[in-house]
Amino acid sequence: MNKAFEEEIERTVTALKAGKTILYPTDTIWGVGCDATNSRACDRVFEVKQRPANKSLIVLVDSAERLKDYVVDVPAITFDLIAHASKPLSIVFAQSKNLARNISSDGSVCIRVVKNEFCQEVIRRLGKPITSTSANLSGQPSAMIYSDISEELKKAVDYEVQLYHDSFAKPKSSTIIRLNADNTFEILRQ
């Protein structure tokens, strides 16, 4: 790891531990997030995004093994789906545990095992999952690259990650599926 990368991880983890919101790059698009176990920080994400509280937040974990820490029942097929996904895959599970109460209005949880090195390292050092929601104000188009993010949103977050601002790759949103206890699933977004 180079020094700038290392220092940015430390600043980001410090902000998250303090209950702050962050603007950061993910394995899909830029996101707004916080410590997914901190209800007050999650409230702040909704406030920053001007997002209705009945909308759910996606949760990012650093490895598939961590799912059991935050999902009541992880169906057996989960690990195969993650291992064989050709693009980022977010999975809706019926019931969460050990997460902020306001991640979801119905007790379910949408989790993605993130493949981005920066996110993985932040989550690993924080020792907790982080939330992810697109870096835009509610109702506006998602910001696919850093230069698309509104100044209003940049000013609203508590900390802005200082890496990858000049990346022009056009990432895509993740595929979202709902996984059922009987190992069947339905595609919610492709």
C-alpha cells in the first residue's frame, strides 16, 4: 500500500468511528455511507441525501464470511452466488441482526461483499460494515463518477475521501437479488 492510500484509509476509519458520514468510492459508483451499526450516523445519511426514512440502505462487508454476523439466516446458495457473480452483487436477506435499526424499515437487509480494495480495507480496520447509497440527493440521477457529484452533497457530508477523483471509468450499479430461505431468488435490479 502506498502512503497516500494508507493515510486516506486511516482518515476515513477515524471519521466512521466518530459517527461521521463519508463520500467515498465503492466497487460500483461513488457512495454516501457511515458505520452501519450506528443508528444516529444512519439518520445523518438520510438527512444528507434528503432521502425518505422508509428507503433502505445497502450494507457493505469485506468478506462473505462476515454475512453470518449481520444476517439471521444465510441460505446455503449465498456463497455460490457471490463466488460466481460476474459483476457486483447485492443480496436482500429476510432478516438482519447487529445493524442499526434504521438500515431498513422492514427488518430485511441488502448486503454486498465489496471487491474494492479501498472499501475492504476500511471495513476491515473499522471492524464493522458500512452503509452505501448512491452519491446524489434523493430523486436526482446517481453520480457515476466523482465529477458528477453535486457540490451541495459534497458540502453536506462530514468527510470526503481524497482518492480516485480523476477516475473516468464509468462504473455501473450492482445487480440486486432477493434471496429466499428455500435457496430460490428473484432479480430486483439487473
